[in-house]
Amino acid sequence: MIVLFKQGCDASVLLDDTSSFTGEKTAGPNAGSLRGFDVIDTIKSQLENLCPNVVSCADIVVVAARDSVVKLGGPSWAVQLGRRDSTDANLNSANTDLPGPDTDLSGLIAAFDNKGFTAKEMVALSGAHTIGQARCLFFRNRINNEDNIDPTFATSLQANCPTTGGDDNLSPIDTTTPNTFDNAYYQNLQNKKGLFHSDQQLFNGGSTDDDVDQYSSDPSSFATDFANAMIKMGNLDPLTGTNGQIRVNCRAIN
């Protein structure tokens, strides 16, 4: 989700730092958390060998996002292709546009609204947290200081996330079914087992509680809404035609 959200679906987040700009990989929400760049590199290398200068890094990211969801048991959706890649990155924008793990509900709604997404679409997209790992740094405060958390759940996490040190220790965001794309994320929220502060904000007596209830009890509606929201995110300000370029190396402009 992060890869598609910030500047639009243009693969800007894949760019390494240059003398002209600082890339987005070191932005607060990305640094040490956004991984798998080597997977994109491998895909790009194989595609360049088969059909040089045809498939953009942006298209690779969108297809990989869809296929990884399907591989883990989630829904599929039609992916539109033809995007081109950006020739720059914007660290400041990444730091200001991306909602962090300590964001309150109002901030989450505002951040997604700024990109044209409804609050319900934001809740559906948050369901991507049914897979993935999180660094201790980003949930330490929640498991030690927040009240709207199941105490047994908090204690179980504290062993791998001490009050000091261990910033890079990883825990699954969805501890129930960490390797399956399903609706357990929402059931966790109902049980006060959201890993991030921002996760639990979706079910904390606020305006999105009903959406969490719906997705928790109706996995098919979650699958449909998530797929539709991912299509919308994949169409977020794409570069097409003569704009941008098709990078030969996803980490650098041509």
C-alpha cells in the first residue's frame, strides 16, 4: 500500500538516493519497514531479458501486489497496465503524506481523503495488515502504555519487544493468521488486538467501527471492497504516454 500511496503509482519509492535527490526509502514510515526491493529487482531483470524497455517498474509493483495477495489466499482483480516510472522522488512528501503507526482516526481519514479515498475505502485497504511484519519501534508504546489493548496480547508481545532496545525485532501485524490473506485483522481489532495504534483506531468507538464489524463478519464484502480499492489506488496519478520513462533498473533513472 505504501508503495502506491504517496506520489501516485509511479514507482518513485524504488529509487535509491542520488546527488540530485534523496529517495523515499528513508522516510519515517518506510525506513527499515518497507522491504522486498530485491524481489522487484529480480522480476525487472528477467523482464528486461525477455522484452527490454516494455514493462515499467510501476506496473511490476501493481501486478506483484495483486499476485502476492492471491498467492496468500486473498482476492484477485483486473490490473490495468501501461504506467510509466517517475524520474524523481520526494522524501519530504513521503514524510508528510504517509500516515504513521501512531496516527489517530481523524488523521487516517484525512490522509486518505487527500488522495480521494473514503473512510470505508481506508478501512478496507487497512486490511492489507492481515499480512506483513512490524518493527518493535512502531508498536512499543502501544503494548506498554495504551489501555485499549488486550492485556494478554500486550504481554505476549513484550517478550520480543522490550521497553528499550530491539527496535528492529519483528512481530506479525496479524498474529492470528500471519501468512494468510483473510479478514482476521478485523476480528483482532474487535478483540483489542490491533498491533499499531493506528490499527486499533479503526475500532475504538469511532465512525469506522461499523465497517470493521462488517468486514469481520462478512469476508466476501471485505474481499470485494479491498480489490476495488486496490484498483483505485493503482490508478492514483499514473504517468502515461510520454510522461516519465520505463526504467531499465528500478533503483535508478535511465
